[in-house]
Amino acid sequence: MDNFQTVLRFFMNQKATIGYSFMALLTIGGERLFTLVSFQCPCNHDQNFAYGMTFLLGPAAVLLVLGLFINNRLWRLYTGCCLNPMKLCPRGNCLGCSRVLMSIISGACVAPVMWLSVALLNGTFYECAISGLDDNLVVNLFCKNKTMNCPEELARVPCDRSKLSSDERMELLLMLRAQSQILGWTIIIVSAVVGLVGTCFKNCRSRVSYLQLTFWKRYMEKENERFDALSVEYANKLAERNLKSFFENNKPAPMPFPNHKAWEEISAYYTFSSREQYYSILQRYVETSDFPPERKPILECETATS
């Protein structure tokens, strides 16, 4: 049992790494599926570039939108800001809001960067796109020291329908694939360096110790887990009370519940600071608010009874 707990704790501590690894495997599988099942390069100058770039950038754009769409932090930050723009800068902390927004965007960019890296390392989409360019710079680069009909046949090279010799065609394919893989590795290296520099800069400017930051992250995880569990529990209690009142045709029993202002305050973003010994916006609210006895939030009631 102890060994099982140790293994479980290890996987829980490494869940971010495991999640990114799983995302990478899905990206590789998705790219191979697109290449084998649906990708058919038209092999003509008019359509190659648009077709290849659509398959290269289209899924990346979709992954970026999905990454933003399923991010709860974005909706927590954005909900209601059209009616009350000051929600984006609670207590005038616009810099903190900008940092949160940058964190959300950078997190959503992980999947698109993975897709671009895998697609470029494979090279199929890039070969189709670049072979359709009529730009003189591209034509001169690939058709230098080649036969006279190379510019006209370049777009047919990815489909093995060109009239060039097999040696020239293979040389052009290798040049296209080499460029694609260089771009892919460049994206990987730049992303890794940016991630490392960003993490170092963030930790370097931290006003609290590494262990306290670790405790804060663990606390936030547990608070979110308990909040979800208590939300379900109290939603069940409220639904049961209302249904009993309806079917039994009597007044519902009083039930303490947070007011609208309380929900607004705990929905704001909170940046941990050494000046305040609060580890979340919820903790700051319950410790600094003066609750009337008849309107105490349900979370405090649960704490008192647990």
C-alpha cells in the first residue's frame, strides 16, 4: 500500500510533465493521420502554397482557439468585463492582470507550437507549400544549376509527377525537407529558451521562497478541489430544499448563502504576495470580511462544522 501511495504521489507531482507528454503523442498521431488520410498536394503553382499552408497553420490556429476556449482562467478573467471593465484590473492591479493574460496565452500556445514542430520535422506540408511559390528568390534557390524546365516542374516535385530526372527530383525534395526540419528545430529551440528564460525571470523576481511558493501551489490545488466538492454538495442541498418546498407546498427553510458581492469578490484574480499572508482570494475574503450572523457564507458554515 505504501508503494502504491508513493507511485501515486509521484504521478501527481509530475502531472504537468505527463500531460505535456500525452499532448505531444496526440500531436504526432494527429499529424500522421492528417498526412496519410486527408492530405493530397495538388501539385500546381496556383494551389500548392495555399493548400500546404492551410494544413500547416490551420490545425495550429484551431488548437490555439481550443486552448483558449477550454481555459477556465480566461473565462474567470473575462466574464463580466464588458459590463464592468474594472474587473480586469481589480484594485488597480492592471499589471497583475496582464501577467495572468500572458500566462493564459503562453499556455494555450503549447499545443500549436507542438503541431508546427512536428509538421515541420515531417516536412510534407512545407514541401507542398514552398514548391508552389513563383517568387524569384525561391526559384533561384532551388533551381540553381538545374535544367531549364525546373521552375515549371518544381510544383510537381512533391507528387512524383515532374519531368525532372530522379536525381534532380530527389535533390529538390531533400532541400525542401532540410529547410522544413531546420525551421522545426528552430521553433523547438526558441520555445525551449523562451520558456526557460521566462521561468527564470519569474522565479528570480519572486518575493517569497521556493518552498513557500510550492506550498501556495499545493494549497490552491486543494482549495479548488474542495471548492468543487462543496459546490456540488451545497447545490444538491439547495435543489433538495427548493424541490421539497415546491412539492410540499410550504415555505423553504432558511439557508445561508453568499450574496452577489461575495461571489464577485472571490471570482477576482489574486496574486500571492509576501505583504499579505493570504494564499488565495477566498482566504482573504473570509478573513477580512465582517459577516452578519444571518448572512454568513456557506463556506464558513462548512468550516465550522467540519
